[in-house]
Amino acid sequence: MPPTLPETPSAPPEPPPPQRAEAAEDAALVRRAQQGEIEAFDTLVRRYQERIYSVVYHMTSHHEDAADLAQEAFVRAWKALPGFKGDSSFFTWLYRIAANLTLNHLKQHRRRGHFSLNDLDLQAENDPDLLALVSERTPRRDAALRELQEKLNVALQKLSEPHRMVVTLHDIQGLRHEQIAEIMRCNVGTVRSRLHYARQQLQAWLADCLK
Amino acid sequence: MDPDVPPADRLQHLLALKHHEVPPPGFFEAFPERVRARIRAAGSTSATPWWERVRSWTGWRPALAGACVVVACGLWLWPRVQGPEAGPGRRAGGSGVPAGQGGLVEGATATAPATPWPAQAPVRRAEAVNSMAPQGLFTPGLGLRGALSPAAATTGVQGLVATGLPPATLPPTR
């Protein structure tokens, strides 16, 4: 019997997109970093490392690749920082670098087609959604969770890269359509249509899990 | 699960599981230092080979990389395509004259040379050679009257020992 899902999601949300005050702080840090102050850039790294790692990881489903690409995204951002004019927010600009890097990586390694799944973190054990998923902690419950996670990742990997990127940025990371459009350099309508199509595909592929 | 919940919402529940996929403990504590190390490494290896820089530069722009390859091939092929017709002293067309038979230098008359040099009347190869040799040193059909001294290999024309000719007939050297 396939595992069922709880009624209300209460998994820890991804860090929210930066607010206006945070964007102003970013601008100040960027100016200092542009003058060569590596400590200021360090602060930006700490601020965005989880979000950048997360988007790369959900695109690749591979921890080592995600770690490497996330670090490379920051290195490229540091190199390109003198040319950053602030036309968009630092957050959007950094996301665009990470997204392009990831899409480029996926194109080059399309044939590899494997991914590794990380263990569920400790917080997951206290998550009411997951506790409700299987009433008692048993090897069977762990196996069910792992199976569910694996099915989800397989389905996500079946999506094309742009569709997966939209799902990752919107449904997992909580970005707005406008932000995604800016990151992916497309219009909002394209983002909406990709999201709609990707959800339809996922629902079809995960029909057993969604009953 | 409540059957009234629409499938889209159920999918949201399922995607929420992705939040639990986290890197190993301590990963984010070490992350900034790893980034710093890579920045330092990138700075110390700024003298990377030019092809590596081109590759990394064009890695993001496939169209640009293709254009560079086309331009490079064009530059390489251009002299080969243009050479046989435009160069002075080259034969035009496919009329073959066996080497060593003193044929005409056809490039001067068959096609206009693509050079700033003025067009000249056709000259036989032997005459052309004669006009290049110092007067009195060369007899047509016989070659040089003098023999090369052992020093000729190193001193060039000055090493010529003219037989039966005064040294004054040697061309002035620059």
C-alpha cells in the first residue's frame, strides 16, 4: 500500500526571499565587497548559502554536485562582482548565476542520470506530517518514507530542466512568479505555463502517491 | 487522505518533503571557508592557459564558440583558397608545366596579379635567373664560373673565389 500524505503541510519552510530591508543590507555589503572587502562577501555567502545550495540540490538531486556547483556559483559571483551594477537585486543576480551554472551542468551530464538521496534530517522525525504518514517509527516506516522520497525525486528528474527549475523555485523555495521570471530571463506568463505543465506532469507520475 | 483535498494540494504536501533533504551536519559551517579557498585558488591560478580561458568564456555561449571556430577556419583556409590565383609566380588554372623545363612565369600574364607590383612582360625562367646573377660570374648553361671556397659557407658572396676575374667585379655587399 503506498504511503499516504498528511492533511496539512508543516515542514520547515525554505528561507523566504529577501525583504526590502535585507535587500538594502545586501546593496551595502555588495558595495563593500566590490571594493575588495572579502569579509563583506563572506556575509553574503553565509546569508545565501542555504538557498543557493537548496536550489542546486533540488535540480541535481546529488549532494556532491550541489556542493560543488553552489561553491562555484559564489566564486563566479565574486569574480563578476565588479561588473554588478545593481540593475537587479543581488539575490536575483546570484540566483541567476547559480541557475545558469546548474542548467549548464545538467546539459553536460544529461546522460549520467543518477542521483543520490540524502538521509532525512533529524527534524523530519518530529514533523507531524511525517509522523502522521506512518503511525510508529518502524523499519517499514523508514522504508516507506524513503520510497516516497525516491518516487518524488524520480518524477522531478523526469521533468525538463526549465520546468524543474520553476517547480523548485516556486513550490519548494517559495519564490514569486515575478522573481522567477527575472532569474530565468523569461516573462511571467512563461513561468506560469511551465509551472502548470510541470504540476500536471508530476500529478500524473505520482498518481499512486497522491491517492 | 481526505478525498476532498484537490490533487494540486496533495502535490504541495508531497513536495514539502523535499525540505527535509539536507546536507550532512556541519556542511554550511564549512561552506564559506571552502568558497574562500576556491577564490584564493582561482586568484593564484589566474595565469591559466589561454585555451582554458577561452573554453570557460565560451562555455556559456555556444553560438559565440561556433562563430570563433568558423572565423578561425576561415582565416586558415583563406590563403589556401586564394593563393594559387593571386600570388605572383604561381600558376593559374590547371595547366601543368613540368618542373625544370623553363616554362613561362604565367602568373604575370594569365591573370592580373593581386599585388601592388606592376605587370611585366613574360620572362623566361633562365633569363630571370641570369638577371639576378652578378655580371660576369654566370654563364648561361654553364653556371657559375667560380667555385665556392670553404669560407663561402659562412661568408656568402664574399667567399667566392672568382677564377680569371678581377675581384672588382663582385657586387658590392651591404
